Amino acid sequence: MSDMQIIRALADLVPHGSRVLDLGCGDGAMLDYLQRERGCTGYGVELDDANVLACVQRGVNVLQLNLNDGLSIFEDGSFDVVLQIDTIQHLRNAEQVLLETVRVGRLGIIAFPNFAHWPNRLSVLHGRMPVTRRLPYQWYDTPNIRVGTHADLAELAQKNGLRIHDSFGLQQGGVVRWLPNWRAGTSVHVLSR
């Protein structure tokens, strides 16, 4: 799937007019789309200077924060939806930020590269770390500090007593509901407390 297809598929999960917090918002493309197409408001959180500038240039409200420091600046239930799109795999304290996600938002939408996707499994079976469209880096230069699977996030949510409203995968053909842990390059979970 292209970046725009992923944005559209994930945006469909966000109710019209929602107040949104986008954690690790990158250049602000998702929040910009939500503002224009779904009447949403909110903020992005980003650390990288160039991405913060890109957000400002798009007209996206952005806070420059390190997510590894937590979300203590936000009150419980401050947002309708908190997004973590391609963020959780970069965090030192992924479990804590996941819990903060559902604390500050009524819903958390988590999307990340699914390491259990069959081409990744095949690559590991051949003795090599995968390099794919969703995991485009070599093992020695990846910004990902951890890898996870669709099933891993479901287990982590269950361990922490979180409610899974929806879970599926995304792949070139669109949404994958049958065997997403095996068949999808991107894992998506919609969670709440």
C-alpha cells in the first residue's frame, strides 16, 4: 500500500470531528488529512526538527516532545483519538506509551510494521533480517529499536487489560482480516481502557 492508502485506511477509523493527538506525527501528513477530510482538530507530537518544520508548513499544530518521556503534560481523556502510526517500534518504553495512549485518548489507534508477515519469516528462515517495503532498513542502520507482530500487540493489550475494538492488517490489496499476523505487512489495533 502507498502512504496515502495507509493514511486513508487509518483515517476511516477516526470519527468525523474528533479531537486527535498524533504521536510521532512525522511531517504531519496524517493530521493534515484528518483536518481537511474529516473535520478533526488536534496536535501532532514530533521530535525531529525537520518534521516539526514540515508540520508547521502544513498548518498542523505540533509539539516538539520526546515520547520516551511520557505524556504527563496531557490530562486523562484529553483527546477522542490518539494515533501511534509507525511509532511504537521506535520507543524505548513502548508498553508505558501504549498505556499513556489510552489514558489521554478515549481510543488509541496503533499501526506498525508486522514482523510476522510471511516474507519476513521467510527472510529469517534463510538466516537474514528482512528488508522489505515496510522494513526498508538493513539490520545495522534501522531506526526501529524493536520488532513486533500483530499477535504480540494483542497479547500486550490483553496483559494490560485493554479492550481491543478492532484489529486487522494492511497489505497491498487493502484491509486483511483473515490471518493478519501471517498475511499483512502492517498491523493495526484500535484500543481503549
